[in-house]
Amino acid sequence: MYHTYLNVIGCATSRIAGKVKRMGAPSEGAEAAGRLLALIRDGKASSRPALERASGLSRVTVVQRLRYLFDAGLVVEGDATEASGGRPARVISANPDFAVAIAADVGESVIRIAATDLSPRIIAETTIDLDVASGPMATLTEIVRATRKLVSGLGKSQRRVLGVGLSLPAPVNHVAGRVVGPSVMRGWDEFDVCGFLGRELSVPALVDNDVNLMALSEYRQFWPRVEHFLFIKAGTGIGSGIILDGAIYRGARGASGDIGHIQFDESSAPLCRCGKFGCVEARAAGWAIARDLRANGYNAKNARDVIDLLEQREPDCIQRVREAGRLLGEVAADVVSVLNPKTIIIGGTLSRAGEHLLAGVKEMIYRRSLPLALDGLGIFRARSDDRAGILGAAHLVIDAALAPEAISGTVDRLARADDNRNSEKTLRRARK
Ligand SMILES: [Zn+2]
């Protein structure tokens, strides 16, 4: 769903929108065509006969709806064929070059920004060194500047921007496009992130927290057939992302999955960054392990330092990471009882500890869960690399723009943007 649409200046009807309108496809027609596109994008059908079978529609209707998708440039037909029962059928696929998505992953001290095609595959990227504590105006202004530069460096045909997606290390109200009650991002509380980015870049903007987006990316890339999926990020902080029936489950306001601030024991418990005592984070996060290691004379500030010490085989560090794994397992076992996931993935910097961390997670889940919940349950280390946040943000933008109900708006908006670029070019030429 798109919640932050921006006015795009200009109203000339472009070649594509004109073509689409002439063949008489009002927005309901576009939405129906969008449902076929969803079947193609989900890998459920990739030829005309397969689309007929998957949608239950007649051949004539499938051809008509596909025409909208072809005219808009959303799908392409290759030379390859696939068996279809009768004659081999040409393979139809989503066009990865229809437009680009802009994705930005804000870390606590580095921001990564990328332009992706619709696969999504990164086609250009850049990084900015900036402390997220500099506040939303400074951070987002830098993102806007870097995005403009990135887009202007793309090939002419790649400058159609579908939207911008932002990954933030904070609780995010996805619907309102705002950060709410961050523990490590002072000054960001209630800032209208999507409004700002959308106004400055004149494209739809979406925001979500980093763990949801890492979960989405890991799921899409490596576990697309797992319908009940839990991703736990164990890094400097701790959180989890839940995928149910193929989509991020956010709860009523976007707070679901925030397992890092579940409190275990308030008496004599360590103070958390959120101001409460005894949170999972305050015992098992990278910053908490680093705190304990510092008390034992080690030089450690964050999860990366913990992993460095672990790789040097420091016994205190190994013991402390194993203890963190068991605590993570305790809270994961509670989540297993509530959600009954099929697959649990442990990601984030601490997951580089491998079995030192995972052994404790598995031990506690197996000890505490019911046999039915354990039946077929897999617990693995994440396979994504450090681009998971970026790719997740790109998925967010692409899914929203290509959702059946959004297709017509997306096609019209990009066509108007094409027209604007062309008329600007004509004006510039006329002035010369
Ligand atoms: Zn806390």
C-alpha cells in the first residue's frame, strides 16, 4: 500500500499512458492486469497457458490483460519456451528494467544508498559516513543529495524512479511513515520521514525498520516457499521480523517482533538503552556483551568488537556469546509458542559467531517448545550479506508500486515524469 503519494508536476498524456487508455483499460482493468503481473512475479505462472490455468480466466481475457502489461512495459516476452501441454509456450517475465527503486539503509554511523532494478539487483550504490544522532534533517538531506547524484549518474533509460524506500534502526510506524520512540535515534521521534523524502524527491516514499526489511530480503532471496518465517537480528541491538503468508507482519502500529525489549527479570537486572531494566537486549545484544567484556578488561564497544574477540578465541568472550545464545533461545521459544514458525533465521553481526551463538538458541527452543511446534522446524544462520537492508527496502518500494491496486497510478505517474523530462529537454534545446 502506498500512503505517501506526491504531486508530480505536469499533466501531458504520454505515449504509454495514451496507448493504454486508447485500448480502454480504466483503473479496474489495470488492477485486473496487475493480478496477472502478481502471478508472474510470484513465479506462479510464466506463459499464457500457465496464466490461464493459474487465474482461471479465458484465453481472450488473459491476452487482453497482458496487452496492458506489455504496452506499459511491465512484462517482456523472451525467445525461450516452456512445455504447456500443447505447443511450447513463450516465456513471459516481469521486466526488471521497467523502472528503478531507490533504497537507503541507515545504520548507526553509515548510510548505504542504492538504485536497483526490479529484480531487485543493485545497479549503482554509494555510502555516506554520518552519525544517525545528527538528527533527521541532516541525515535525510544527505540522503536526498546522494540520491539525486546517484540517479543523475544512471543511464537515460534508468532514470524512471519507482519510489524510495528507507530502512531505519528504530521502531517505525510504517503507515504514518514516522519513527516512534527510538532508543538510539534522538531527535527522530515523530519526524515525518516519508513526507520529507517524498517532497524532496517527488516520488512515493516508504519507511520500515531494518529488521523487517532484512527479514523480507532473506525470505524472498532464500526461503520464498516458507510461509511462516521468523528472522531474528542479533547485532549491536536485538529485534525480529515476522513473515506470515508471504508478507511482513507488523501488528497494529508496526511494533510487532520487537523482542529485544521483552523484560525477563526486573530485580538486579541490567539497565537497557530503552530506560527499562532486564530487557533481552541488556543481556544478550552486542552492546551488552561488549559492556560485560569491558568490565573484564577487554576493549570492546559493539557487536563487531565482540566478533573480533571471538575470532581471537578469547574464552571469556566465547562463554559470554554462548550465554547470549541461550537467552536469545529463551525468548525465541516464547515466540515459537505464539507463532509456530516453520523456519527461524538468526542474522545480524553476532550470527557470525556461528554455532557459538546458535547452539544456545537451538538448545533452549528444543527444551521449551511442544513437539508439534518443533515438527519440521528449521533453525539456521542467515544467508544474506550486509545488503539485506538495502534489498529489503527495494522490495518494499517495488511491492507497493506494483501491487494490483497501485499499478494504474504507477504507470500514469511514470509516464507523466517521462513527459516532464522530455519537455524539459525540448525547452533546453530551444533556449540554445
Ligand atoms: Zn529495553
